[in-house]
Amino acid sequence: MLKNKISIVTISFNQSKFLEECINSVIGQNYENLEYIVVDGGSKDNSREIISKYKDQIKVIFQETNTGPADALNLGFNNSTGELCGYINSDDFLLKNTLEKINNYFNKYPNVDLIYGNGVIVDESSLFKARMISRNFNLNSYRFGRSLICQQSTFFRKKVFDKINGFNKDNFRSWDFELFADAYNSKFKVKRVEDTYGAFRIYPNSISGNTNKTLSFKTHKRLFFKYFNREKNTYDKLIALIFYFFDRLINPLVHLNRIKDKIKSKRNIKIE
């Protein structure tokens, strides 16, 4: 079977505690046609020492100034040469055999441009906390707060990145979602896959773990206007609220999954 060249980009900034696990999760895939690019945005901890240990296996880009996550990703992918692309942040990691699965899927479905699967949420020690189940995506689902995409399990053809000019460097909160929505809006073939590819780490100092939601609200407001050319109205908010309560109070499947995840999380299962 054709082994497409896969380019994976990791952006790094002062997360040496998790960085080596991330790097090893990529090079440990043992995928024979891998291009791995690590962009460090001027880390002041020992991140660069860790990265340099693997310089024979990865392409290293050291920035002197941290220009933000989206800009760093653009730098990485603009220096990439793979047909297939993905990215994993330095505090997250890929699961075993992910790249082999990704290559097989894109070979089987040559008309698909971007895929996303499910993920696993872990804590600071890489112990299982919960599953992240992605949902089928369209802009109406986003409109009503029904979009959930596991970035750590998202992969795309390089032509997607090139066509939409990459990530919005001014987006400091949900740059991954904006790329995804732009790809959807540009009529690329987007497909949800029922498989699990990446681990998403949530902890107090992470962007997702941070309880300050001001930036999230501002970003959501801008994106809503971008894709719908208007501000969110009362009807939008009402429907979103109904779905919110359905998922948290009524939907039996959601409650069953939460119970299962809670039981599993008590076992202190290490995710690799």
C-alpha cells in the first residue's frame, strides 16, 4: 500500500514537562515516511535542550520570539512537504498506530480531504479522565453549540492548508476550529471517523483548562459573525440552550458515557 508522506507539526512553548512524551508519541509511530517538524517559540525552560536531543529525527525551527500558536503552526506547515498533515501540541500526544491508520484511510478514500476522530482526555500524569467523542460537523451545528471536534485526532491533505492560507494568526483561542470551518466553507470533503487517534491533556495551566473564558466569548462572537454575517440572536441562544440542557439533563447516552468514564478514571489507567 502507498505510504504517503505525512507531515506532523508540534508547536512548543515552555512545556518541557510534557514535551518529550509528545515527541516520542510521534517518532515512536515508526511510520517510514514521516516528516516531523517542531517549532519552538522562544521557550525559557529546558524545552530546547529536549528538542535538540532528537534533531536527527525531526526538523527543528527555533523562533526567537513567541509569535503565537497559529503563526507558529503556519511556519511549520509552510516548511512541510508531506501530502498528509496533522499537528499535535507539545502537551498532548498521539496514540499508537495512528499514522498507519491515517495513511490507510486517505488511501481508501481519495476524495476525502479532512478527517477527524475521537480522542482521550488525560491529566498531567497521562491518566485517563474521559473520552472525547467528536460530532458530525456543519455550520448549523456550530451555530447551535453542537460542534465538538477533537483537534488531536484531526488530519488533512496539504492542499487544504494551502487553499485557505493556513491558520488565522490573530486567533489565540480556537485557531484549529477556524481552520476546520474554513475548510468546510471552502467545500472540501470533511469526514468524521469512528476511531481514536490522539490524547488531549487538560490541566489548570493549559489553554483549555484555564477558567478565564473572556477570550473564548470574544472569539466565538467574531467567528459567529464571520460565518453567518450577523450577531447571534435570541433564537440562536434559545435553541443552543435547549440542546445544552438536553445533553446535560436528558440525553441518556451522554449520562451512560459519563458513568462509564467515571468508573474507568478511578482505575488510574495510563494512556499511551
